Amino acid sequence: MDEKYLFMLDKEEMKTRVKALTGFEKERDEIKTLSKIIFDMDIENIEYMKFLNINGNVLLFGKPGTGKTSICYDCMLENTSASYYQLNMAALVSEKLGKTAQKINEVFEELLNESKKYPVYLLIEEIEAFLPNRRESKDLEDMKRALTIFMHYLDKINPNLMVMCTTNHLESLDSAIVRRFTYKIEITNNSIEDMEHFLTNEENPFHIFFNDELVNHKIAEKIIEKKMTFSDVKNILRDKCKKIENVNATSLYEMIMEEENK
């Protein structure tokens, strides 16, 4: 298996990424329920799954920084006996021009063989980078064949394999690709309550500095008003806070206001 394109995700790094993950409980529960169906599926139930168009394909879409990858990690970690892989298809396409279709076929066949032994998750991020709309694409014939093969594997119901994809630009994807995902979930900005919980969540190492409920609420309101994401807040903390002792609810609010005034 070519590790430049397909590599195993580190479970501990995934756990770190999902710390203080907040919001989208309903969506996460839906994906986790689908995981149980796929990984516990009896072979005789496949025909029912086909009739209902239920497969193990999930597409999360929304603007950058809203937590799509973290949600994928959280759902994947629900099954501790699984293997977790990520496919860097953009690198595969750029380096294997002329053999993209062949490599995609090899990757999926290898994962399907592995899934005969234990559950397998495959994560593909920024899927729009290599699955353009065929009506607008000027890609070579190899890319068209690659798309066809990719759709072939998405069409199959694989009892022990889940494919989770993310995109920042749903409109860029071919509608034929989008139809092949059982769940298409938009990840938008969180609520004020979600943002407050993000600040005070014990999994957030900064939570001890946010003990003023009124100021926390003001911060959350401003974050939602500005349509900021969790990543935006983390970036402000990383870029602006030179000393831990300077991190508190009041200072974060002031920094958000500084960002607004730029």
C-alpha cells in the first residue's frame, strides 16, 4: 500500500482533535447509527439496504473551520476495533496522471480485502479537489475513468467499510457523485449555546479561564454574529495570546473586537 496516498490515522492524534468538540449531536448520532448498521450488517440484509439506497458513504459539507474533520474523527472513534485510513486523492491524481483510475481501483480493492477481517473507515478530505463537475471539467480521459471507478465503489454496499468525505464546495461536485452518499450533512456555524459550551468544556484546556458567564455569553453572541468558526477562535488565541495568563474571557472578547475593527 502506497503510504503517500493511503495512510493510517493515528488514534491518539484523532482523540486530541476531537477534544472539546461541541454541537451537531443529532448529525453525529445519525452517522454513528449508520456505522452500527454497516458494521453489524448480516449478508442477507444487503438487498434491503440496496432497495433503501443505504450505504456506508457520508458526505459532510460546509465552509472551512466548522469542524467537519473533527466530526468524522469523533464518529470513527466510536468503533475502537476499526482501522482508520485517509486517502490523499489530490496527491494521487497529481503524481499518477494517466494511472489514476488504476490506483483508485487498487486502493479500494486493498481496503475491501482488509474489511473482510475487521471494520475499516476511509476518510477523504476536500473531495472537490479531485471530483470536479464532469460537464465543466477539462480533465483527461484518465480522470473520467477514475470518476467512474470511484462511483462504482460508492455504489457497492460493503458490510465492513465506511467512506467519509468532506468538501468546502458542494456546488463543485458532480451531482452523480453526490447522489451516491447515504448521508449528505451540512455543517454550518454553531449556536450561541454551542459556543459557550466550547469555551467552558472541561476538555478545553483553556476552560478554567472562562468562568464569567455573562462575558462568555457576550463572546458567544459576537462569534455567532460574525459567523466565526471554532477554528477562527483558536486562531485568535494562537496568534494573539503570547502568555497563558493573558487568556481569559475579557481578553478574548477584546481580541475578537480587534479582529472586527480591522
